[in-house]
Amino acid sequence: MKKSIAINQPTFLPWIGWFDLLDQTDIFVILDDVQFSKQSWQQRNRIKTDKGLELIIVPVKNKKNQTILEVEILNNSFEKKIIKSVLTNYKKSKYFDKYFKEFSYIIKKSIEEGNLSKLNINLIKWFIEILNIKKKIFYSSEIDVKGKRSEYIAKICQYFNCNLYVSPIGAKTYISQEKYQFAKRNIEVKFQNYAHPLYSQLFKPFIPYASILDLVFNEGQNSYSIMISGRKKLLSIEDFKNV
């Protein structure tokens, strides 16, 4: 029997596929102690507007060589901006009244704490509750493991006695180049294979790859079944060689 694990960074307002990856593995680890990259998905994401997808960016304090855990939010002016943006673009969505008040509260309280990772994780936990996913989340910062890139990921897999690592497809290049790190630990590597599903969305035409906020505000309790409808058979490294 394979024991699977996925490891992913704490994205701001993640897309649907982020949660699909979490849901389909036995163990899920939030990678929160690696170096922060400015203008990455850790501090921005997209919502749907009448003009298409619009970026929402969390302003952060610029410091060299800081981990995701260490990143501080620049100021609380962002709070009013995001709440106004979500209000403007989602007030006509079917489940706006059900979720907007709680969403605004989480944004406000998290920004008061001033830490980007806490903001992201608080939102992630809220979405997990809405999706009714029952899974304990682990954090790499709380695990006594050291290493770089694929070596670090492989050691985390080993720490949890997992022999199947399910990677986001965006990491396929460097994972493929360093696959020996997994092979020597007898860990099989597979890649998430996700086809973005259609759902009811404001402002036609439908545009994929918005934050999961878009799905939740439009589909409510149907969000989980819609999310998993995009899940396909996992891909192997060899599958990419045949493309």
C-alpha cells in the first residue's frame, strides 16, 4: 500500500487545484520555512471581475533572505482595499451573504497580526472548513528536517514514512532533474493532473484559475463536488517524456 504526501507553500487565496492536491493525499504539509519570493503566489492571487481576472496583492515589507514565516504585511490599508474589491465584484453572487461577513472578519483579524503566513493559513483553514475536508495539516517549520530543494522535500516524505510524493505539476522540471533524491529513499513521484472544472460564475464568459473564493461565493455547498470533478489520474515523470 502506498502512503501519499503532498507538500505545498501557503498561497494567498489559493486556486481550486491547491485544495484538490490537499484532499487527495494521506498527509499534507504546508512548506512555510523556505525562502519567500516577492511577487509570488504567497502574496497575490486573482478574483473575477467584469473586466476579467484581477490581481489582489498583499503589500509586504521588503527584507533580504526572509522565509515565508518571517514576512510581515506592510500596512493595514490593504484590509479596506480587498474587502471593497470582494464586495464590489461578488455582492451579486449566490452565496455572498453566507460568506462575506466571515471572510471580512478573517481578513481584518489576520492583518492585525501583521504576518503574511498567518493571513494565508487562516484563509486556507476557512476554505477547508467550507469544503468540509477532514485532514490534519502539518507545517515544515515544525519538523526537524533539513535540506535543499528536492532533498528537503524527499526528507519530509521520509519523515512521515510516505512512499508516494504527489507534486504540483509546476515543479516537474526541478523534481525531474533531482529525482534521484526520491529514488534513493524508495519514494515514488507522481504529479497532480487537474482539469479546471466549469461552474456558475459572474461576468461571462467563464474564466478559469481564479481564487477558490470565486468558486465558494458562487457555488457554496456545491464547491467540494465541483472541485474534485477536475481530478484526473496522476502523472509520472515518464508521462512527460512522451508528450
